[in-house]
Amino acid sequence: MKAGIYPETSQILLDNYAMSNFRTCPRKFQHRIVERLVPGGDMFGMGGPSDEPQPTPPELLFGIAIHKAMDALWIGHGIEAAKNAFLERFQPVPEDRKRTPLRGIELIEEYANRWALELNQIETCQIEIKFSQEVGTITSQDKTWTVFGGGVIDKLYTTKGRDDKFYVCDHKTSTWESESLIPSFNLSSQFMGYVAGAAAFIPDDCSCTTCVGDILCVYPKNNKFYRSEIEFTEAILSEWRDNILQTARMILDCYEREVWPMFGKDACTGWNKLCPYFDICDATKDFRSQVRTSLFTESVWDVDAR
């Protein structure tokens, strides 16, 4: 699913990444989702490294590789297969002291040992389930738009002895831990969307109301593993749908008025880094188009291609 606004079909396609961009700063949504910009241009037209595809950030590459290892573990292929899956996907190996092949192997072994009993209780497991569902419709300027929400569910599984109850699982790798980490998932729009989306992949006489947040905290020593089972009732999912539709209305208003508010300082920084679109917003209005073409290239955000 390619997130974006499609006037030719009167559709708005959103996933958690796209919505998070808008809720952080509408201007960020404009640049990444509407204009499809990613860093990687050539300011002086001289070629060189800036013309090459940008490498995947180490933290993202590590997380993707760990996800591949989890796939192997959860479908019963064993620890060695999981480690091989990690090493195959963790390429090219980045220069990062926190995220190394050895750290990944150790994390997989410790995870498999910590959750050995729970992994053994898995009866059926589907992995990497891509979904797109109609959330509802909105109206603007006498035109009706259909809003779709989508994403990729890490795991959809049943346990031994309970084939009528399905669970959604989402893996999270993190180098940050706080008392708020686990409780924050109770209000995760992403998790709510996964539970809502899972309904299309289970039998009519079965249920899926639980998302398991599977957190892997990566440390130099003594990695930690947490799980949080969160129940999302129909009342919660109904409110989630209302929130999605209201966000879509706000997006459409910005699109039709051609005004994308810039939220400023707090939205411009995160984890000691500037927003990737800071240079565009920091430029004078007349100079921004040149910054776009000089420092950025186009790449559509496609959740299915992650």
C-alpha cells in the first residue's frame, strides 16, 4: 500500500508511519508522503556520494534483521535458522558499536531461551501479513473520500488448545528503557490497527482482540525482554476509527488549502537529530523548491515494500 492522497479515486491511504508524520508535523507529512521526498540529492551538481542511494540507518537495519530472525523462531525453524536469517539480512554490516553481528546473535539466543516455553505453545503462526482496510468515509467540498488504513502485521498466531482465539504480535527492538515504555503501548494506534486488520484473516467463528507487544531491549550486557498483552475492545477500536477519520479530515484540509502548518522547534528535533526536512523549512519560501531538487530525491512510501 502506497500511503498518500489520491484525488483521481477519491481515496486517502494511511498507515501508522504516514499518520505519525502528520501528527508530529503536517509539513513532514507533506514532504515525505505527498511530495515523496527522501534525502539524497547533489547540491552542486558535481556527482559523488550524495547521488548514491542512502544506506539504511543502523538502528533500522538491525531491527529489520532481528524481525527476520523472529520469523524463523516463531514458525519453528529453530535457533540456527534464526541466526542465519539475521546474518543474511544484516547487510551491509554498518559501522556501529551498539549494533553488531555478535550482538544480534547473542540477542537471538537469549530471546529463544527466555521465551522457550511460550514459543513451544504456538500452534499456528502467520508472518508479515499485509493488509488494507476501509476505515470509513469523509466529505469535503461536496466530494466523498474513502479512507483506508493499512500496515504489516508481524505475527498472527494461535496457541495450543485454543484454536478459536488469535493473537497479534508486534516485535520492538530498543536501546531505551523507562517506566513509561510498556504502558505507552496501551494507547498505540499502530497496535489497534493491527487488531482491527487481523479480522480479515481469521475464521468468522474466531476472535482476535489481543496484541502482544514483544519488546527486546538491547544493552551491552544483560539484554532484557518484556511482553505486554493488550486487549482492544470494539469500543476502543471504534474510537480508533473516529481518530483516523478526523486525522484524514485534517490532512485533506491541508491538501485542499495548500497550507501545511510547520509545528516548529519541538517537531524539528528528536533523539539528538534534526528532522530530515529541516533544510527545506529553514530556507526562505522562494528558495525551498531549489532545496528540494538539490538535496532530495523522490521515493514513494510503500509499506508493503518494507
